[in-house]
Amino acid sequence: MTGTEREMRPTTVEAHGTILLVEDDATISELLAYNLRRAGYDVLREMNGRAGLQTALTGDIALVLLDLMLPGLDGLTVGREIKRRRPDLPVIMLTARSERETMLQGFQAGADDYVTKPFDLEVLLARIAARLRRPDPREHAAPASPPMHMPDILDRNAHALHSPRGTESLKPKEFELLDLLLSAPGHLFPREEIITRVWHHRYLPGSRTLDVHVRRLRDKLSALETGVSIQTVRGVGYRLMPSVDEE
């Protein structure tokens, strides 16, 4: 491909922004572009690092999908330069390499998320939607609803959970996690955001720390019959909702 290739969404699909796809494998690039358009995005495609960097810095881009192994400039260099000059532009790295050191290098270069090939397309689309802070483009828009109110279950002075059935102390990270979820009932918090705001470091795919804390909190919420539960959105994150069957 010579120059930047813009692939416009079908006119019957509502636009959700422009995705820059920097991928040198033509088959993967075409497949991703096709599915991104179906999900409601416009697509710009580049097949080498230098062209990808130039488009990211000069184009009206909502998010960059960036392959790690690229001709011209490698993905780490491109990602690092994008974050230096456009720090608010989300970058999701795509790569066949899943070694821990490679992931760490990607995050150090400024990646907001990291997806290894072969990846689940539905999960990738959900991660893009979460990164852009938009509703999942695969779902029909729901009518606006009034703010969700939750019972008063958190004693912030004692760092404890309470209900008419009793009181249960919370460990520091359990308290911070529940406090975050209670700050916006019903809001879907991506895993990456939770890790950043509660543990104060970047999210590493494969880490089970968040899942362990969620499981412990669910047990305590259920034991005290608080009337609320933590709901999982697979591949994206968690939200606090009125009690339903636990996942």
C-alpha cells in the first residue's frame, strides 16, 4: 500500500471515531479493517512504522492499533514517539510475542493496552470501546436512565463493610477497590483503569491480583446480604450493580 489508506465505515453505521491500524501483514490488516468498519469505526491503514507515526501525529485519530514488529520503525519506537508528542492518544499494541519482558517494554513505550496474536476479535473490540470511553459499538444504545443509587454499605472511617446483618473489615486494597466502584454505580471500569487507580501501576495481562480481590469482595458482599454485587464484563472490567446471580 502506498500512502495512507482510509477505509470509511458503511453509511448506515453510526461513526465511533477513526482508528489508525499500523500492521504490515496484509491479511491481518484487511481482516481487522473490515471488522472495525462493521463495528462503526472509520479506518486508516499504514504498513510501516514511519508512515504510521506520521499519520498518528498529523491525522484526526481516536486510537492507534500498533503492531510491534514493523518495517521502517519498530512498534516500540513508534509508540514511544506517539506518547511523547500526543500523550492523550490511546495506543493498543498488537503482537505475536507474549513474553513478560516484551509486554513490559511495550508499556514502558507508552502502550495503553497490549493484545497478543491470535486474539479474540470480540475482546479486542470491547477493549477499544473501553479505551475510548464509549459504549461498546456492538451493543444497541440503551435509553438514558436515572442515576443508580446503592445502599450505604461502606464505613470509610473504619474501612469496613456493613449491613443490617453485621460488619466485615476490609483489607486496604479491598476498601480502595470497593470505594472506586461505589463512586459510580453501574459504570463499567476497565481493568486497566482499576489497576492504575487502586494499585498505582500499569496493568499487566495475565496478572490475577484484581480477580482475587474481586472474589474476596464478592464473598463479603454476599455474606452480609448487602444487596449489591460486582458484575464482570468479560475481557473489559467490572461494575457494581444491584445483586444478581454471581458470575
